[in-house]
Amino acid sequence: MKKNRSYSVDTVFVLVLFCVFAFTILFVLMSGANVYKDTAKIMQERYEERTCISYISAKIRHYDNENSVYLTDFNGVTALAMDEEINGTDYNTLIYFYNGSVKELFCEKKASFPIDSGTNIINVDDLQFAKVDADSGLIKIKCKGKSGSTSTLIIGTKSENGGCVK
């Protein structure tokens, strides 16, 4: 009779230990899933402004030559202008914010186009360009995504009086 009682206590102890282990694993998995869900949500919320800032900084680095990157007025909106020459003709790439979208327009430098002519790049709530100060080649880019979060980048240019308003 003593043997039976000892055997059942051992069995109950092993089952309780197994249940504690199983609940611990379940708790860790659920905690990890919640952390992943929160991280994915934050990443999605910040997608627009990060993509916008990365795209514009890559464009600036691509076009950054002497006197080729500057801020300008395009139909009443501050735009980032990047000049280049192709086969003897001067062209301009303009990046600006209009009607809830970051737009890009590639055209001949002296051509005139309406503000809605640009190609939509990404939808954001706001995009602003500004010079950091009059003498430096620093341009401040501030982008507000649809989620309300904002990313800011200050980028330097090689252009003479970089980022100057023409």
C-alpha cells in the first residue's frame, strides 16, 4: 500500500511540473507575440516619413555637384531643385509637397508646368524644406507621416551656397 501512495505522489509532482513548464512557455510565447505586434505597428506608422526622407536624401546625394542642389519656389511651394545637363540641355528635378503627396517633376530647366504635374512618390501629411542658415550648405527636411509622427533630416551639400533659395 505504501508503494502505491509514493507512486501517485511522484506522478502528481511530474504532472504539476510539466503544467508549470507548459504555462511558462505559453506565457513567453504570448509576450513575444505582443512585442512583435507592437514593433510591427510602430514600423508601419513610421513607414511614410522614413521612406520620404530616405528617398530625398538619396536624390540629393545623386545630384550633389557644384551649384546643382538648391531650394526654389515652384508655383508658390518651396521645392528642392536639382540641376543636371544631358547632351547640352539643362534639366531640373523638383521635389515638392502638394495635395497630400510628395511629388517629383523632371523637366527642362526653363519649362513651366502646373503644380500638379509631378509624379506622386508617397502620401504624407506634410513635407518642408528649409535652409539651416544662410552660409552653410545644410538643408533641413521635415516630413510628417499619416500617423502623425515626424522625421527630420539635416543634410549637407557640396553645392556652392548649398541649399540656397534662388
